[in-house]
Amino acid sequence: MSKYNSWFHHFSASADVNEMPPLRRAVPLGIQHVLAMFVGNVTVPLIIAGAMDLPSEITIFLIQATLFVSGTATLVQALGFGPLGARLPIVMGTSFGFVPVLLPIALNLGLPAALGATLCAGVTITLVGVFLPRVRFLFPPVVTGTFVLMIGVLLLPMGFAYAGGGFDAADFGASHHLLLAGLVFAITLGCHQFARGFWSEVAPLIGLVAGFVTALATGLVDLSRIGEASWFTLPQPLAIGIEFHWAAILPMVLLALVTCAESIGDIVGTTAGGLDRQPTERELSGGVMADGIASVFAAGFNAFPQISFSQNVGMVALTGVVSRFVVAIGGGFLLVAGLLPKLGALISSIPNAVLGGAVLIMFGMITSAGIKMLSHIPFDKRNMVIIGVSLSVAIGLPAHEDLLAGASADIRAMLDSGLIPGALCAMLLNLLLPSSAVG
């Protein structure tokens, strides 16, 4: 156990992915995984529905579909189903990375075209997972470590956006948002560092609950959605329909190929952050295949592409809890939330600032996991160039949106997040630079 205790204060957390903690521990641990990703998960359908000016009943329908699909996908990823699933503590959710491409598709060609492109992206990811052992050479430690580091660094601004009240908050940066985020941050960090055993493991949940209660007491929680939501709803497959357009499929398939690198980075980050080891080929292949099949399933159930959620990778590193059954409980909770709109409405009422205080630490832990992974490789000229150039592109390119003003909308959409061009740079430089180069 000493090798686990040496990193991130493992305390009494379980280092066995197949161990089932007692339910009195497992349930709150699973719920805190859901709370960490809930708003981010439902933000994608909210963005698309808002941009399309869809009626409220369609928006609620998309949110419920997202929760149901994410819960089902998490169960498959954590528990496994035949060759599918990494059987690791990985939470699945709707990918932010596809939004820049999905949005123009939905606006110009309609939701059925966006779902058809989602299905094709899922098939692409599944094929990559099937043949991953043959293309594993594309993802050596220098590449996957850089992926994880990029994911953490690129998520940090999002954490501060939550802390300020959310991207679209009219009072962004108001003192009550910052104080609320600061309270959650302090409580989470204090419990994680100074508490012991179970209380250290549930530090993010304690911080979130404390922040929510404080926000509720000060009138900062909008409970109107709970009253408006119905009690029970069933998923309706193919309710929106599926259409196939090459203009929609091509950019989504290209994006799916690069997204596989993000998925691999999350899987590697999970095993590095929680188990201090590299994932096995079966874990990688099964995990990526689960992403793909989950995205195909999502298209059939009126939702968008599914991928492992990076903030939950940070949760594993932060708490040291690596039981896949804990995450499966969270997946079950997500699935139930997809059937019970009132429950989903309650969780979605958590203010952005409350979430911001918790995810700031989690995103930082992802960054730390990337640094930890890179510390095991030689820092020769070749590897330093791969890391440096990839980070330069990933961080610098999104900072100047007008730089690509002359490019097509599809190209701009694929480069907008920074993760895609950064990932491409890491993979291409790894292939092109001679391995014999030494510092």
C-alpha cells in the first residue's frame, strides 16, 4: 500500500477497482461523482436547445435523454458488458468537445442531422477501440501524458467560469458568487487534507452540500424548475429521428478520431491518478469501444456523443477511491434521474459557483496527474519538443479566435477547443521526430 500512500494522500481509500465498499460509504461517494459532472453533462443539450430556440418541453426532453444515456453508459463502462467497458471508475457524459461542430449542424441541418452525425461518430470511435492494440504505438507515455496535462490545463478556465457564476451569468464575478465558490473550495480542501478516512474521501461532497445549503439560505437557489418538472418519464427512442448528411458526418468523424485521444488520456489519467500504473490494453480497448457504442446508443435515444468526463478523473485522483462499483452507483443515480425529472431538476438547481469551488481542485488534480505521468519519461530534446509544441498550440490557439477567421467554419469548429490541434500535434510529432534524438 505504500506506493499508493505516497501520492495524493490515499488515506484509507480502496486501491482495488473490484472492491465494493459498504453502502454507507459507496452511496455518498457515487453521488458526489454525479454532482461533479451533472451541470456539465446537461449543459450541452441546454446550449443546443437555446441556440435553436426550442420550446421548453423539447429542452426538458433532451436533458432527460442525456441523463438516461449517461447513466446507462456509465454502468457499461464501469461494470463492463462483454468486451465493452474499461471496468474502471470512469463516469460517462455528453462531450463538450463536439459542441462547436454539433451546433452549426443542428442550426443549419436540424437535430435529426446532428443525431445522424453522432451515430457515425460513435461507429468511428468503436472501430478505433476494436483496433486499438494495433495502433497503440500512436499513444506512448509522452503523448498520453501530454493529453492528460492538456485536458487539465484547458479545463481550468472553465472551473473559474463556474466560480464566477457561469458563462452566461448577468452578474458574472459578483461577490456572492466568488464567496460561495471560495467557501466550497476551502471546505473541500480542508476536509481532503485534514480529515481522515471516509470524511477525506467525501470531501467534494461535503463542500458541495455546504455550498448548496448556504446558497439556499441566502436565496441564491432557483427551485422553480422542480415544481414545473413531472414526476416520471420514460425514454422514447428515435423520437426526434435520424438523418444522414455528408456535410454533418465528415467533421464529426474527424473530430471523433481525435476525441479517442482524449478518451485514452482520461483512462490513463484514471489509472495513473488512482492506481499509479498504466492501463492494460484490454482496459484501453474496452473503454474506447464503450465510448463509441454509448454514442451510437445516444443517437438512438435523442442524445449527443458520450465520452469519459475529465472532472471525474480528477475526482478519482483527489479522493483516491478507485472502486468501479462506486461509480456504477453514480451511473445508476444518473439513470434514475433521467426517469425522474424532479430529481434531475433538484440537482440542476445547484448554483454554478458551488460547483466551481469543487471543480477547481479537481481540474488541478488532472493537471497534476499529467505532470506525474510525464515525470516517468526522459526529458530529452525530442520529448520536450512534443510536450512544448503541443501545449503551445492547445493553449495559445484558442486565445486568439480571429487568427483562423479566414478558415472554413468546419475547420474553425475543430480547432476551437485547443485540445484537438494540441492532440494532433502530439501524435504527429511523435511519429515524425526521430526517436534517436537525445538532449
